[in-house]
Amino acid sequence: MADPVVFKNAFTAWSSSTGSAAATQIPGVKSVEMPLTKAELANSVMGDGAETFHPGLIGAQIAVMTRQEFTTGGMDSQAWTRWNSETKFRLKFRAVNSAVSSSNPSYIFSRVGLFSMTPMSGQHGALLENSLQFRLLSGCTVTRSTST
Amino acid sequence: MADPCLLSDCKIWLGGYDLTGACNKVQLTAAKRDNPNGRFGDVVDAFHPGLQQIDASVGGFWSAGSVTDPDDAIWPRIDPSVAVSSWPLTFCPPTSPSTAAGADGNLAYSIQSAQFRYTLGAQHGESLPFDVVSRVKSGALYRQTIVLPKGTINATTQGTGRQLGTLGSTQKLVAVLHVFAIVGGSWVLTIESDDNAGFATAVVRATATAVTTAPNRQVLEVNGPVALDDYWRAVVTKTGGTSITAAVTLSIENQ
């Protein structure tokens, strides 16, 4: 049984557009939540002793929490551009920030949008964080790759 | 990677009121509506970004009695006997890039707002807090540059010119004026543009209505195009009187 992966240096990246495969790391990531789900379509029929379901469309409400800072070209600037201009881009995640491999696969979302950000949220004395929420757009594919 | 922003300060301007000294928390969320957009062929539950959904709330310690007290500013915005109007609500974080919140050239987020919930109440013995929730009443969320930091000026004053870019045909200039105090006279804000940092050939692009009383506020919007000029500044022109305490933020936005 393999050791667990301590989630201390993940690869969390976005591209500038859907046509670009070049992924730049999202700056200052504190946490990543990537729930991959399938719609639970009720499918019980006569004869079933249990409530049964058939898997439907893939859902992925991806949430990334980052440091918030306002340097030129920094976190707030990059997020604002994607949110305000409704840029369509790719997301790529790996558990470890090292080469992709069978033990470190990439999860690639080919066409997403940034639907929510929090430019300022906190109490006096807190370190600001930017909570980014991504949604999958029409035409998006979800891929698990051990080579890309 | 830059250091995170420590929320040691945040300027909060509502209309002609500066709520900064009463507040100790701020929440600004910028979201887009999740419009379902799945088509045959999609294997994912797909969405298309819809209208902006802006959540803006501030909270702090309640007090009343003067223009620097939050209740004097907020109650008229909730009072059902007062006609609803749009007031700009501006947040200025620190370290954006200058350390001081509200510094010349720093970032500011603004909305043309109405206030929708004003909450008071506490346990016996606590310092009485307040919370106020605002929404966009018109326009959108604007990410702006401070071109005239809050200060008291005694003469016609030109703010620092900022290279914000040219104004495309599908863009507009948005200027937000907060007037906190006036000691006599009539004061007019104009927004000028030029193609050089020295403003040798400045052109007036927007003129606000003259302000003679405070608290006060205005929002100017000017549609593009302005093709060659990419430098912008605020000018406050004095006619009589002694002083004005005001701030101006500016941005180029989509129409």
C-alpha cells in the first residue's frame, strides 16, 4: 500500500485561453477542492429493493483559495481579467508539483470559466484571501492524463 | 510570489460618508450567475456566465450623531420615507500597490449601490456592532484607480495623471466622486485625457455638476471611443469658498 501524498506542493495551473496548452501556476494557492461528481438520476423500477441511480452528467464545482494581493499582474489582476472578461481557459491539477506520471496524474478541464472571486473579504487584521469558483463550460472535457 | 495583503486598513466610502473609522470587517464577492448551458454532446454539466452578482457588506461598531458616525450615513439609505437613490460605495484595500489604503494610484473597487439590510443588536455587555448589506443598483462592479486620494484641498487642483489606456468604442470611462466636506464655494470635477504624461494638450472628457454642499457624490460615465489619449487625470476647480474634502476614482470599463 503506497504512502499518502502530503498535499504541500500541488500543481494548480490555468491557461490564458482554451487554445493554449501552456499552463501557468495560479499564484499563492492555499487550498484546492475538486469534487468530481456525476448526476444521480433516479432509476428505480419495479423489482428493485433499493433506491437505485444511474450516473448522469459530470459535475465539477472547482474551488481554489489563494492569497489575495494587488501587485501589478498579480493574483487580483489575473483573476479580475478572467472574471470580468469571461475568458475561457483550461485548468490543470496535479497532486505534486513535479513531472506528470502514473503516480502523479494530471486532471485537465479543457474549457472553464471563473464564475466567482472575493477581492476583499475579512476582518481587521486578517490576511486577505481570494476564493475562486470555477464552472465547466459547454464543450468542456474532463481528462485524467499520465503523460500531459 | 508577492506577500499576501494584511487587512490592517481598508477605506470604505459610501456616498459622501467615510465609514472607515467605524468598520472592522468587509466582504466583497464578485460572482456571475450560473446559467445552465449543457448541449447534446456535452459530457459535463455545463454553464455559461450570466449577469454579475455582487455581494458587498461591511460591519463595525455602531455610533450616531455626526457625519463620521455610521448610523447617520446608513439609516437614510434604509428609511422607507426617503426616496431610493444610487450612492457609490468604494472599497480601497492596502498594499495595492502602495502600503497605505486609499493612496494615490492605488486600487479601489466601486459599485453604484443601494443598501438592503442594516442589522443592529448584541448581547448585554457587548460593544454594539452594525452590519450593512449593499447591492448594485445600477451599472456593474468597477475595478478602479484612485486618481485623487481623499484629502482637503484649498485651490484648483490637478490630480496625478495615470496611464489607464485608450477608450475603445465599446468601452466607457467611469469616474466616482465622493465629497466628504465643503467649506463654502462651488467646486467642479472634470476628467481630462491626453496622449502624454505632461498633459500638454489636455482635453476635458467629462464634467460633473458643481458641488456646493456635503456630504455629496456623483458618478460620471463617458462612452468611448477616445483613440489616442491614454493618460487620464481628475481636476477639481474652485470658485470661491475655502476648501473641499473629496476623493476621485477612475476606470475604463465595458459598456
